[in-house]
Amino acid sequence: MAAPLAPLAAFWREFDLDNKWRSKLDEVGLRIAELQEQSTGSRRALADTTKEWKRAAGEQGKVAAPLLKRYQEEVDALTKRARHAEGAYLELYQELYEAPDPSPALSAAAESEARASQLEAKVQKLSTELAEYKAESKAIKNQDLTIRKQEEAIRELQAALEAKSEELEAARREAAAEADAAVMAQMQAREAELTEMLASAQSSLEAMRRLHASAQNQLFELQARSEEAEAGKQFEFDQAAEEVERVQSRVAALEAEKRSLETRLQQRASEQPGAAGGSPVEEALRQELSAQRDVSARLRSDFAAARAALEEALSAAEARAEAGREQFEAAAERARGLEQELLLRPTQAQVEELKQQVRILQAVGYGAMDDGAAPSAGGDDGGGGGGDGGGEPGAAGSGGGGGSMGGAGSLEAALLSKNRRLEHDLTMARLAAAEREQTLEAAQSQLADAEARLSEREALIKQLEEDLLSGRAGGAPPPAPASGPAPLPAPALSASLDGGGGGGGEGGEDSLARVLAGQRDRLRARVKELEEQLAAARAASDAAAAALEAARADNVALVERLRYVGGYRQQAAARKDAAGPRGAASADVEAGGAGDVVGRYSQLYEERINPFKEFQGQQHEQKRRQMGVADKAMYSVGHLVYQSPAARLVAFVYLVAMHALVFASLARASHHTSDHLIEHTERALQHGHAARNDLTSLLTHDGTAGGAAAAAGAPVAAAAAAAAPKLLMRLFRL
């Protein structure tokens, strides 16, 4: 719509209907009205002059009558044409006079279109942010599910711990009830047996440890031997390689010397082919060549023997290394078997560690660490031991304390890291929720502005439609605006309407109506598009508001869970007080970063758990239970209507329909009653008039009957006069 609106607004702005054309149209209209008045007067004068000329002319007038008639017809035709043209002009002038200047509306429509495009971009941006926020909310919900699973696991452990505690209490009560010498003897024997088992387990553990240490030492010795053997073989291999290189270099030198001797022999043989002394030299050279060949063969055999010895040494070294590896693997397998056997045997350190973990989980669940439970339990067990072997279990327990404290520290660190991560996620979610609230407020303000502009455009379109309908109907024109020109005089308008020129202006009126109708349709389509965009923006705003409410509820739930595990964090901070300023600094870092958002959601959470509101709710519920059946029914119906929008709508429609029915029934009854009352009154009056007329006629016609008739008629008239008011009062009462 931006492409056709811009040139249309520019055309109407240049056309300047209000300032440029209205004054010209007013001047031409006034001029036409004056000319119509002058034409009316001149036609009357011409008619009078023609009548006088006809009377005075006589025979000449009869001769000139056809010519005069033609002149009159031509003048009438010209007059009719002028009236048609003037009527068309005045109708067009009237429509244009009543029509407002569309350039401001078109400019406003173009501006609103630009603003609508901006709103579309903002809505897309909001939808993108909403999608990101939904993804973040989904991640937060996944963390919430993880927290719930951990809470379920904690509750299961708590239930198991409670069951174990109940079993222990029952066992203690049974032991106290059956405290006799036999039970004590059995307990002492059992304790001695357990002590012996523990001592044997410790001795076997020490033996296993010594065996493991010896296996490791043997393994280390085997590794050292294999490394030494490998180093020796490597040294021998290096020496053999050097010897081989020396032999190869010697063989190469001999080969070169052989080739040189052969060349020399060939040269001498060519120089002295027939000399007698050449045979001894040749023989000497051949002997030397054979000696060199023998040396070369011997060196080759030595090289082959060295290579074979080297290969045998390498294979022997590899065999010894493989045997060392097998021994190492056997020792490692034996060590693993010993370690598995040690792991399968439960120790007191593991029991203490499990107890410590259970206490930590209980502290996380209830917010309070029962530090005195372990010492008291240990004291009870030690007191119940009562013997010479009681010292050894205590020592074992103290020795296993280090592992339990290490496990407790790791679990504590894991819980603290989980708590920090949850606090960080909560802070980020709160900041994101605050940003979404600001964005939502800005979108709501923009939506309110768009609704205001839309209402203004709807009012403008409605006014244009009303003006168009009034112009098409051809009725009385609506009142002109205050800023427009003065209306035409009444004679001019009446002349333009009575002149019979309505047929000539139909084409102009239809074209103007089509133009205005086209503009109206385009504006209506644009308004419809803006309404759809507004509805989409409103839906997006509602969705964002719903997502914001869900995020606020999730944040409050996260605050509740953080409060739920807050007791453990407080005790962790109390245990870390001995660590110095470093622990305090880390606690400050963990607690910081939330700001006002944390305080706000904490306040919402505290309002949810307000004991006064809970007490008020309890009192309200108690009062509701004390109500009667009718009061409870009315309260339930009112509560249902108050909570459900659909129920409120149904109740509103029902009440409106009932009131409308009652009012319609009363109106109908009053109408019928008034009709009957009027009919009764008319009949009574008719009867009264008839009786009075009869009485009057009797008195008139029977004038001769003097005293007797008068005496007889007087009581009748008096009775009729007395009965008439009573009858009227009775009718009015009815």
C-alpha cells in the first residue's frame, strides 16, 4: 500500500482543494446564481414585451409568429442546456464543497503505514526474543526436572534412613527389654568374634598389601632387567652395524682397486702385445687379482656370519622381552585380582563414609546437620563392646575417618557447585525476565498508540462513508465544517435544484463517487490489514505476558528450592569459618550477583508463605464450613462465576436476557392495560353521553308533562350525575 498512497497523497496535496479551488468554486457558484436571477428577470420581461408586441402587431405579428417561435425554441434549448450545465456544476460543487480535503488523511495513512512496518519489525523482533526466551525457559525447566529427580532421590534416601533408624530403635528397645546375662554373653561373644574377624581381615589385608608390594617390586625388577637387556642388545646391534659398515667400505675399496688393476692390465696388454716379458707381469697381476677375490669372498662370508649372529641376537632379545611382558601382564593380572578382592570386602571406612553421606543428604533435605549423631553412636558401640578387643575397632574406625571426610568433602563440593550453578541460572533467568518485562511494556505502549491511531482512522472512514452516502442520496447537505467556506445562498441552491439540470451531472457524480468509493475501499482494506497486524501484535503481547507469568512462577519455585537447600549452605559456611578470609570471600562471591531481582522474587516467595495469609485462609475455610446449605450453594456459585470468564459471560447474558424479558413483559402488559382502560373509559363516556342525550330528548319532547315529568326526570338526572364520577373512578382503578 506504500506505493499507491504516496503519489495519491502528493496529487491531492498539489491539488489543494481547501485553499485553491474552494474560493474559485464559490465565486463561480455565486456568479451562476446571479446570472440565473438575471436570466429569470430578463425572461419575464421578454415574455411581457412579446405579449405586448403580439397585441400591437396584428397581422404582421401573425406573419412573424413562426420566426418568433423558432427564436423561442432556440432560446428554450439554450436555456435548457445552460440549466443542465449549471445543475451539473452546482451538484459537483455541492459534493466538492461537502467533501473534506483527503490529503491530510492520505498523509496520515502513509505515516501510519510506515509506523505499521516499524511495528511489524518490532513484532518480529519480539517473536524472536520470545523464541529465545522459550528456549531459555525450556533449559530452566530441564534443570527443574533434574532438581526434582534429586529431590526424589533425597526423599528415598531419607525414607530408607528413617526405616533404618526405626529398625535400630526397635532393636535397641528389644535389647533393653531382653537385657539379661545370656544376651550380654552372646553379644560379647559376637563382639569378640567380630573383633577376631576384623583382625584376621586386617592381617589378610596387610598380607595382600605386602604381596601387592612384592609383585610390584618384581614387576619393576623385570622391567629394569628387560630394559637392561634391550640396552645391551641395542649396543651389540650398533657395534654389528658399525662392523658391517666397515666391511662394506672395505669391500667397496677392494672392488675399486680390482677395477683399477684390470684397467692397468688391459692397458699393458695393449701396449706390449708381442713382448716376451709380458707373461710374468700378467701372471703376477692375475695372482694378485685372485688374492683380492679370495679376500672379498672371505669378507662376504664374515659379513653374512655377522648378520646371522645379529639376527639371532635380535630374536633372542625379542623372546626375552616377550617373556618379560608376559610376566609383567601376569603380575598385573594378579595385582588386579588382589585389588578386586580388596574392593569386594567392605571396610569400616566405607560404612562411616556412607553414614556421613546420609547425614549430609539429611542436612540438605532438612536444613540442619546432626553432627552429634556419629560420636554418640560410636560411644554407644564402644560402651557396648566392653572388653579387651574394644580398642581395635575404635582404632579402625578412627583410621577410616579420613576417607569418610574426603567423601563428605567431595559431596559437599558437588552440592555447593550445583547450588552455585542454580543461583547463576536463576539470576540469568531473572535478568532475562526483567528485560522481557521492559520489552513487553514498550510493546504495550506501542500497541496503545496503534489502537488510538486505528480508532481515529475508523472515525475518519466512517465520516467519509456518511458524507458519501449523503451525497449519493441527494438529500439535504450535512452541516459544513467550521474551517470551510460559506455556503451558497438559498435562492441559488433552490434555483439549481429546480432548474431540472440533474440529468446532466450524473456522469460527474458517478465518477466522483467511484473515486471516493475506491479510496474508501483502499482505506478499508488498509485498516483491515492494520487490524490484523494489531491482533497479531496483541496475540504476541498476550503470549509474551503468559510466558512472563510462567517465568515468574518458575523463578519463585526456584527461590523456594534454593530456600529448601539453604540450611546446608549455611552449615557449609559455618564449617568454612575456620578457613580464613578466603572462605568468606568465596561465600560473598556465591551470594552476590542477584541484585534487586533476587529481592523481588524473594519477597514474592515470602508473600506466598505468609503465615498471616495462611491463618486468614484457615479462618475463611472454617467460616465456610459453618455456613448453611443455601449459603454454601450461593458461595460456590459466586466463586465459580468470579473465577471463570465463561461463567461470568453466561451470567451476564442471562441477567440481561431476564431483565429484557421482564421489561418487555411489563411494557406489553402496561400497553394492553392502557388500551383496555382507554376502551372502558370511552365506552363509559359513550354510555353516559347516550343516557344524557336520552334524558335531554325526553325532557325536550315531553315539555307538556310539567311537574310530574320534571319530578320524575330530576331524580334520574341526579342519579346519572352521581353515578358518572363513580364509574370513572372505578375505571381508573382498573
